[in-house]
Amino acid sequence: MIPLHEPRFDETDEKYVLEALRTSWVSTGGPFIDEFEQKIAEYVGTKHAVSVSNGTVGLQLCLEVLKRKLEITNTFDVIVPNLSFIASANAIIHAGGVPVLIDTERNSLNIDVNLVSEAIEKEYRRSDIDGFYRSKATERVLLAICPVHLMGWTCDMAKLKKLSKNTGIPIIEDSAESLGAFYHNGAHVGQTGLASVFSFNGNKILSTGGGGMVVTNDDYFAKKLKHISTTAKSDNLRFEHDEIGYNFRMVNILAGIGLSQLDKMPSRLERKKEIFELYKGEVSKFSCGKIHQEEHNCSNHWLINIIFQNNNEKERVLKALLMGGIGARPLWTPFHKQPALQDKSFLWSTYDQSEAMWERTLSLPSSPHLTNEQIMNIVKIIKEQF
Ligand SMILES: Cc1ncc(COP(=O)(O)O)c(C=O)c1O
């Protein structure tokens, strides 16, 4: 079986793990954590990086920090794309909010920023008293916009940033899949929003098994996030806690793996680009689907996707690939169709574009260590279905 996306570890990763074990720094404190945070902040180009136990809780914590800062005690709304892995919506619900689902742009995997503007204009009213945008229907505060850079392709952050500046609504970027990707303006993902969250899950480009990182340029945000992610302890000796916190920090063993994996990012990104170009070139030789590419964008090519004319073609190819031992995967079911989100999210407008992408798209194996021969075999199986 060729998996969709597989992590790979070597002796360097093992050395870090051994050192953590031998020095007994195994838990949520230790030198590797501090160093990994510092190195990720340098890599992304932000002032701060705070490690967390996974991307989902990283997103949840960001919303918690915002809630506490703005003294929001009731439930609230958060704008999120309709097409993403369910963690993007779960984190909002875990933090006590309601995901407001926005369709994707036409032929894109990412949120339609024009629709975000439209939703704010039609559904919310700015309060003259506190400046919050409140829902005309429910009075809920619109706490944040959480765009997702899906599959490593970045959203139109220039447009979103302008919207955020005009409205004062903060952006929390779900960059879980996008370490090593760049915005249209050439800056590394994670520099635009108030905060941005990466995941180091087993299937990501940099994997620590499980883990995540929140990056930000905001001093208050970083300090508060670190505080509430480590039980909000205000007196280390007497274990006094000044607010309700969480145990959401990364552990030192995993941060060690992160350090070792970070060194491999340049070669991984290079190979991923080669794989993307090979798929693209080979698929373009016959008329059955197209390798997905977003405009003006520098993706990390986390997962490489092929778009077919319709659902039937996609399903036919998926079946053939699975029978051939190829771990291709259809896109996640969009949020407006997710049973778990039915009474927990706010459906706004229609979802024609995300539904069309969902019906036509397959993610192809994209591990950086795939061989050209394996890729040619995958393409051959696709080709045989037409
Ligand atoms: C878009 C997106 N958001 C959030 C997450 C959550 O990250 P984690 O698995 O580290 O909790 C993931 C994936 O894992 C993801 O793909």
C-alpha cells in the first residue's frame, strides 16, 4: 500500500528522543521545547511561537485568549470555510463558539473572501457602544475569522487583512497543513493574522507524531497563550493558579523530534515541488482531470490533488487506486453536510463551490519520499480509467 502521506524518521530523530529520555526531560518542560519554539518563530518569521499538544487545541486556545481579552462570556460566532478538516470547526465549538460557514471561491479550495465581507455586512451590525460586530438575529459577537490554508495553498490574505483592518475583527489562521508555504506577497504563512496555528500530526510535512505551534507577533497574545496552556500557574512553589487553564503544552520528547525534523524541511519542500511538477506534467498529457493549482501562490504541496469533470469520474478513479493499493482519498465531507455540525453551526448562503470541489477532487499520495516510479504507476492507474 502506498499511503496518502507518511512521516519518516532517522537516527537524528532517534538521538533527540534518547537524549530527552536519558536526561529525564520527558514532559511539558525542557530545553527542546524552548529551542523548538525559537526555531519555528525564526523559520516562520514571527516574534513568538508557543508549542501546544496539537493543532486543534492550538486553535481553541487562540479563541480562548481572545475571549478572555475581550471579556466575552457568552457564546460567539467565528467565520470559517465550509471546506476543511473537521478540527477547524471543532476547535471553535470546544472554545464555546458557533462556526459560521462560508463557501469556497470558485475552482479553489480556499474561503471566498468576498463572501466573508458579504456575510459580515448582511448578518452583523457594529455596536456603537463596544465596537463589536453582533449578529442581527442572535446578538452573538463575531469574535474572529479563521481562514484555513487548505492543502498548503494560501488564502487571499491581503484581502482578508484589509477586511480585518476595516472591521477590527481579528484573524486566527488555521495553518495546520501549511508549514513551508508562502502567501502571494512572498512572506511565510503565519505572519498576517493575530495568530496562526501549525499542526505536527503524523501526516503533516513536519511531524512530531502529535503536536502543534501557535505563532504570533503580539506580546500579550503569546504570554497569555503560554500561561493558559500550562494551567495558568501564578506561583510555581505553592501551585497557585490565577485563572482556569489547560494542560495543552507539547512535551520535550516530541519537541526534540521537531528540532530534528525542522532541519529536513528544505529538502522535503524541494522534493515535494518535484513530485507536484511530475504529477502535473504527466496528468496534463491526457484529458482526464487536472492537478489542482491555486493562482499567485507558493504552496508547500502538502497534499497534491487531482480535479475531475464530475463525481462519477472521481469515484471510478478512487476505486481503481484503492484496488491497486494506492492510498488516495476524497476530500473531507464539507461542514454543511457533516452530521456532527448540523445543529452546531450557522449555515450562511449556499455552498455550491465547496460542494463542487468536494465532488470532483481526489488527494493523491504526496509523501516527500515517494519515488518517481511510484508516481508513474499511480498516474498509469488513473489513465487506465479513461
Ligand atoms: C486544516 C486543519 N486544521 C486543524 C487540524 C488539527 O491539527 P491536529 O491534528 O494537530 O489537532 C488539521 C489536521 O490535522 C487540519 O488539517
